[in-house]
Amino acid sequence: MLFPLWEVTHIRDASVYEISKTMRGVAVEGSSAGLTVGDTVTVKGTFRSSDQAVVETERIDHPMRRVKGLLSIIGLLLGAGLWPRFFGWEAGRVVLRG
């Protein structure tokens, strides 16, 4: 199973943590070393039906995910602010200025 960019919502102990996104509280059996609640991770693993847990085979941490989101918002605001400098509106169409 693949869980791309899911958020860590609970750390039970050193070997079990929970992730949430479209489903809440998916238990993952694997090392929780270096994780804190709110971190974003991608988890690959296999589903174990006996206790409905995912056994982690690979985990990728995404420590800069929130910073990237903020940078994209800044880029959008900057682009919207500079729009009138480079584009105009004539006869119902967008035209290049300059």
C-alpha cells in the first residue's frame, strides 16, 4: 500500500504511529523515531488484517512541506500583484503591455 503525503496524527510508542488524510487513524507499525505529530510522511507498506495495521516497508519524511506551501502562496500573490504591470484588457481580451 502507498500513502503519499499523509500527516502523522498520533504516536503510540517507538514502533507504532498513526497517519491520517482521507482516512483517519491508520495505524502504521514501524519506527516512529524522528517523528512528531503534524509531520508529513509518505509510507509504503503491507496491510495486516489481523490487527488492521500497515507494516511499514519504507518511510519518506517531508520536513519542508509546510515551507513549500507558504512559498507557493507567496508566488501566487506576487503573480497576482504584478499582473496589471504586464497584462491589460482591451476590447474584451487580455493583451500584453509594453
